[in-house]
Amino acid sequence: MIASGKVKDLTRPVIATDTMFVQTHLKFVEASQMPPIKLSEDEIHYLSYYVTSLHQLKYQHVAEENADTKCPVCQALIQKAVADSQNLSFVFADNKYYFECDECKYVFQQAPIAYK
């Protein structure tokens, strides 16, 4: 039983892009209230990258032929004009970055140097 009563949304970029969080959680799942999961190091690695892709798949709505950039946080395909019209861009160190959702923009703004 999870203490909060609900499962965290794995598509949130804070969790989805933090593969170290996912890998650490999977390595120590036996210490939690979840049933044990026996995974090899390779399986943990691939599963963490799968979780990372969940956010991108949830929000990405731009066809590859229409995209002119990618979100620096989740790598979703983006049209710059659409991102600008939705206030989903941010200038850092003289570079303009475009995002596919408010959460990715927020994550980026917390540590933009990590994406430079």
C-alpha cells in the first residue's frame, strides 16, 4: 500500500527524465512496500529509459516532418512557432529553448546549465 494513496505519475518530466531516480528505485525496491522485482543491471537500465520515454509519448503531437526542434528536457518534437505562441520558450545564455509543455519548461528553468 502506498502511503499517499495514489501512484505518482511517471510521465511527469521531473521523474521521467531522472533516470538515476528510476534506476535507484528499481535497485532498492525490496526496501519499499512494492513486491520484489528481480532485474539485471541491463534490465534496470533499459526500463529507466522506457520510463523516460513515457512523458514524450504522452505529450508529443508534432509529426517529424513538421518539427523544427526538440524539447531539451524530454526530446519531444516541437514546432518553434507553436511553442512561442503558447509561451513555451525560454532564453538562457543567449540561446532560445523551446518546450512541449509547462512542466518541461519548469524543469529546465530549475537547472538550465544541465541542458546547455
